[in-house]
Amino acid sequence: MQHRRLGKNGEEVSVLGLGTWPIGGAMGAIDEQIAIATIRTAIDSGITLIDTAQSYYNSEEVIGKALKDGYRDRCFLATKVSLKYSRNDILSAMENSLRMLQVDCVDLYQVHSWNPEFPIDITMETMQQLQQQGKTRLLGVSNFNADQMQIASQTAPFVSNQPCYNMLDRTIEDQDIPYCIQEGIGILGHSALAKGLLSGRYRPGHQFAKDDERAGETRTGAFVGPRFQGQRFAEYVAVTEKLRSMAEEKGLSMVQLAVAWMLRVPAITCALVGAKHPDQIRDHLKAVGVEFNAEELTRIDAILAEAPAY
């Protein structure tokens, strides 16, 4: 497994990380023993970074069970405080996360998103307090743009940002990646498969199960359905089919192509991939070390130009 340094003040982590949003049940129910086996397969395969969040349903509880028997010592454990960022909210969320994860300290504690309802200086001061108390070794943010990172850094230093980045959503390329390079901030890219749109598994008209967030609202009330319904969904599927043909030319699956494409950017410290079964972990591993030539990247860009806005 290849490794990259998490920012100028972090440490080396595997270039693939396990994102546990699916394991928490956001994409439908999952057997707990299979979830535990998936997490342990990831660690046994050399994946060191395990990422979760307060809002990922019961993922923290499942991870806590998976990290027994010495697995905690073999991973870099990251979680996030979600939604509300007052001092009391953050302190309470951390205590709950530590209890669910069955640990005394996490390696990385992140602010899940920018929320203007909560003063960022208070948020970051509280995060720094938790670091000083030894409840997290490092601090990070998630889904912050360059301006927001700059403001947050005035109160407390952090080693990473965790933005959405994939073939269909390249928003961070213009300003956020350059800012992170300039400031020595690591990037943990999430949604490498665009919540499954780039998996190559679906056909137009596919109906997601009612307990799958892609069928409608998330637990926070955000409606995610339009990308996964009707004509817009069909257009994404058509683009993915063209990409799949290119993947086959390189001896890759569509999943492997999408993950390798993210990792083509040296500034991406780690590509977070979701999995609900050990076999998916083994599939993801084959994306590590894949290289693209200029002609291949030009072809990919031409195909992606046909996709609707993400």
C-alpha cells in the first residue's frame, strides 16, 4: 500500500482510506458482522485511515467493535462533529464518539461542515481544547472552501480538509486544492464514486430502496434524490458507461478507474472509499498505482464534459 503525508504537520497515511458512511446504513441496512469483517479486511489489506462521523448513523458503534483484538493500534482513526458546532455541542459529540468507538483518543477530529450559525472562532477554540486535553491528536475540517479554511486557520491550526472530489464534481480544483498545497494542508477526498453514480452498477430507471438515502432525504433533511432519478440519473449512467469502456481498455473496473483518477492528483493525500463487503475492499485496492497518460486524461475530460452538473 502506498502512503502520503497528511499535510505538513501530519503523518503518513495510506492513499486509500475507508469511508464508513455506507457501513452506518445510509445506503440500506447492512449485517453488522459483515460490516466488522469489511473494516478488518481494510486494515489487514494495508488501509490505515478509517473515517467516520457523528452523523453516520451507527458507524461509530460498529467501528468500535471492529477495532477490538488489536485493530485499533493498526489504524489512523478519524471522526467528525456534525451539524451543530457550539462549545457544548462539540464537547458532547466528542464524548459520545469516544464512547461509541470505545477509545480514549482519536487520531483526527474534524468539523464536518461550515455552518454560519455558529461562530467559527468558538468552534475552532473548542476543537483545540479537545486536542490539548488529549482526546484527539490532530484537527481537521471537512467540506470547507479556501476562504473558510483561511478564516478557520486564524484560530487554530489543522492538518487536513475533507472535501467532495470525483469525476463528476471537480469544484475544488480551481481554488481549494491550490490553497491546500500552498498552506501544507492534506486533502482527504470523499465521494470518489459520487455516492455510486460512478460505480457502473446502475441502469436508467433503477429504484433505490426506501432505506437508502439516495431515494430521497438524508437524516438531516437534505434531499439528494434528483441525481438518482429520472433523466438526470439516466445521463449520469450514460456517461459512466462510456467511462466503463475506457476502464476495460486499461484492465480496470469502473470503480477502480474512478478511484485511480482521484489519486492521480499528488495533493490528494487519501481517497476515501466506501464499502459494505470485504470483496469491495479487495476491488478498491487494485486502483492503487494506476497511472494515466495525457491522451487518456484528455479522453476522460471529453467524456465528462457530457455529464450534467453535479
